[in-house]
Amino acid sequence: MSDDIKHECGIAFLRLKKPLSYYKKKYGSHFWALNKVYLLMEKQHNRGQDGAGLVSLKIDPKPGKEFIFRERSIDNRPIVSIFKNVQRSINDVRENASDNLKDDKWIEENLPFVGNLYLGHLRYGTYGKNSLHQCHPFIRKNNWMHRNLITAGNFNMTNVDELFDQLINLGQHPIEKADTVTILERIGHFLDEDVSDIYYKLKEQGISKKLASKHIEKQMNIKNILKRSAKKWDGGYAMVGIVGHGDAFILRDPNGIRPAFYYQNDEFIVVTSERPVIQTVFNVQLEEIKEVTPGCALIIKKNGSTKMERIKPAGKKLSCSFERIYFSRGSDKDIYRERIELGKNVVPIVLNAIDNDLDNSVFSFIPNTAENAYYGLIKGLEDYNNLLKIDKIKNVVKEGNDQELKGLLTSRVRIEKIAIKDVKLRTFITEDNERDELVEHVYDITYGTVKATDNLVVIDDSIVRGTTLKKSIIKILDRLQPKRIVVVSSAPQIRYPDCYGIDMAKLGDFIAFRAAIELLKERNMSYVIDEVYAKCKKQIGIVDAKIVNYVKEIYQPFTDEEISAKISELITDSNVNAEVKVVYQTIEGLHKSVPNHLGDWYFSGNYPTPGGNRVVNKSFVYYYEGKNKRAY
């Protein structure tokens, strides 16, 4: 993605099933699990550029001993910072206890971050400021061990106002209107209720407060707590929770919008946001890794037993397709194949854009995340080229022209490495004019690869704002003096905001939306804008499952090709000499390429939850009224 956007958070959960001494004996270190969590987080660091956090919990600590340890950071390299601080805290204890360092039991009881459960989180903020306060995991503390609650997740709720009001109706006084706070307090409220209900039943049986704790741990109903907590949740979520005594859960939204994968054996249970991370860190086969079932919670009891429990009714599985297009690691077996198919499925569109002139076309990609789709594009073009060569070869063989035959056999699609990002360059000047000039030099180009008669085709995985294309990439490519520049998006036009965890919240940011607005104004159809505003305005504040996405009406008068043509105009600076075309994947091509992950609301406007329609209408109202803020 040439435009920089913030996106999904990442989770890394590890639950040890054996006594800590087992891992010391088998793997030679008390820090085996801690090292694994470090790797799980680093392998997902693309998901957390704003901050990170880590919690470790010891099961069955002695009274008076600390058992929950947390470290968070918003440094430039937050994961490294966290683990340096963890190492420092461990060393501080070691320095004052040299006589005990050969005693495994003492180490397990006293060294910080040597625990039975670990929860790591990588934050890519879509709400609030980038401060330590916003970094997961969050902790709700209590002197009763089983009332302590730790949560972290990859989620965004669309109905925070409603959830906030529910907490007030429960008698609470929330200190912040944020989904992270409302979720923590909502679960915490029903956790407290469950503990109280169990306690009073035990009291009637004559069991003392001191002895009640062990009974409460065994009888705690995590499934029921989550069902009551999540009843009104509207959003995309994959969240992890740990109760102070050692129970834990991983909960996923009913549509499977946010990803969560897990693997377990007789030694441990691991959960991450990306599947290949587990494969790499623990060297397990793909087939052994499973998805947390949408609408369900993988519940892990203190004794290590696990069960997948239904929490919310199953919805249509609409996993985020953007996850497949861009966010997740391309080393995943399925994602790699899907991105190849995305490239193959734009071949007819690309051929039309270059007038089927392969001989005078050069193909490349920008940025590196588009490389897999680029391979698919080239494979598709090679297949097309081979079909063209068959009839030509038949005729040449009949004529016996060996030289022409050799030329046909050796002809290939022309591929070049056109642009190389200069990662050392930083646009540190804030004045717009001077900053734009620096942005133009973020990419270096390979001179001598393109002729004046050539089409220069570059594939991008997606185009959000078009800002980098206009201010940098198109100008840079134009220096090669091609006849035509064709920018290909392997994703469809991004027309609508995301409200489930990706930072694409403002309609006015989208180049496709701006193109549609320009077309309406050019064709004397501005009344459509006013009508859509009036309809959206009426739905502000309504909590109704029947709420409608009226923003679709902005795009209805135009074909995809008309909007693409207008986008081409909008991203072309007046001093660019080459003809510029922008072409996009179709939604049909997306579904054909990614058949098992059909969440496409940012392209189609078909939101999986009522909250999505509420957000897009509110976003349009803000755009119309000139309010530069997100709608959730």
C-alpha cells in the first residue's frame, strides 16, 4: 500500500500446561516461554507501530507475593523496550538473591515474568492518543485473586456510546468513553456478579471465606460471564482475557471479522493474530493450527483443560479481506496463493489499459507488499502471451523460418525492478511545499529500463487516499519518460470507511469518494449529495438493526470505469507528461481470489453489523458539515 495507514492490532497469548520445572528440565531455561512470547510479538510487529504491552501471570502464588507483572511501551521500538525492561527487572531480583539462584522453586516463585500465562499485545491505534495509557493489556485489579481481570485484543466497537450508557445503568462510573474501557468494565461487572453468586451459595453451605476461593475458581462460569457481557457488542473483535487465578479465554466476533489462530499440545496453548507466526516459532504444521470459531470463545480453565463455547449466535462469516490483501504476512500458505490470484484476476483489465500491447509494456510493482500480487499478474500475462504464440508458432514452423521461431520462443513479458524505496530518507520538514519536494525522493528509480514508446505498468496492493501516488510515485515514474503510466490496484476501489479496527474512518480521505463527488458536481447532480446528507442526518443517534447505508447512493450514477477515470485525473499533477491510468480489481475478482474471506464492506458498503451502517452515515454527515473527525 503506497498510502500509509494504521491498521489492526496483534495478540500473542501463551498458556503453559505443565509445571514451570518441566520447561526448565526439557528446554534448559526458566525463560523458554518468555523467549517464545518475544518471538511471537516480533513476528507480528507489523501490526503494532504505536506501542506494545506484555503481561505475565503466576498460578497459585503464595499470599503476599506479586503474581501479575506488566510492562508497556510507546518507544520507537516498543517490543525491544519492553523486553529490556523485563530483563532489567529480572536482573534486579537476581542481584539481591545470589544464594537462591540454583533453587528452581525459588526462581519460579520470585523472579518477575517467570509465569504460567503470558499475554502480549501490539497496538496500532485507531482511537485515542498514542499514550502508555492506551496500550494493552489492561488490568482490573482486586485483592480477591479471581476478581482480577486482564484483557487485550484486536477490536473496535461501533456502539461505544450505547455500551458506555449500559455501564452507567449498572451503577458504574466509567472514567473514559472508549471501547477498551467499556469492554474491560463490562466483563469485570459480570465477573464480580458470578463470584458473588457462587460465594453466597458457598456461605449457605457453611464454607468459610478463606476456603471459598478454591471453590469459586472451580465453579466460575466463564461462558456465562461472556454471554452476558457480549450481548450488545457490535463490532469486530478477537480478544483475550485472563482471570487472576488462571482461567483464560479467547473470544471472536460472530462474523469472524478479526483473525485469531491457535495451536495446542500437551505442553502449551498458543494464540496469535497470524497463522504463520505459530508455524515459525513452534515449528508446527499448518494443518495443526485452527481458527477460533466466530462467535465462540476458546475457554481455558486453570487446570489447562480447553473447550470451544458458543457465546453469540453465528453470523455469516465475513472475515476481513483486507487482512488477506495487505495486513497479514504473505508467508501464510493461503494468503500467498490468494494474493497470486488477485494479480491473475486483474490481467484482462491491465491488457485493456495497455491496448493489448505486451511488446511495448514494462511491468513492475510498488510497494514491496504488492510483490505477491505482482507475481500473479506476471504469471497471468505469461499465460496470455503463450496463447498468442501458439498460432504464430504453427505458421512459422510451416514456413521454416528458424530465426522468427527462435524470436517467438524467447519472447517474454518485460519485467523490471523500477522503484526502490529509500528507507533511510525521512521527511522531517513540516512545511507543505518543502515536505512535498522531499517526498518525491522517497523512491529511487532504475533508469534505462523504459523506452519512450512504452507503457509502464506498476501494481499496488490497494489505493486509499492516492496522496503518495500524486505527490511522489507518479512524478518519479514520469522521469523515465514512458508513453503511459498504468497504476493497477489488486484491491477494488476503497469507497467506505472501516469501523472494525482499521484506521480508515473518514470518507473525505478516500480518492474514490472524492472522485464520485467531483463527478456529481461536474454533471450538475449536486442535489444527490444534499439528499444523501438529509437521509444520513435523520439516522444519527438511532439504534436500529434496520439502519441503511445511504452513502451507496453517491456512487450509483457511475460505472466503476468512470470513477477510475476521474481518479486518474485527480492523481495526475499538471507537470506530468505521460498519460496516466488507474485501474482496479473488481469485487467479483476479489471474491474469486479470496473465496473464504468475504468481508468487503470498504469496497461494497455491505457492512456485517448495523453499527457499520451507522458509522458510514455519520461519517458522511461529518464530511458534509466539514468536520474533520472520525465517526466512531
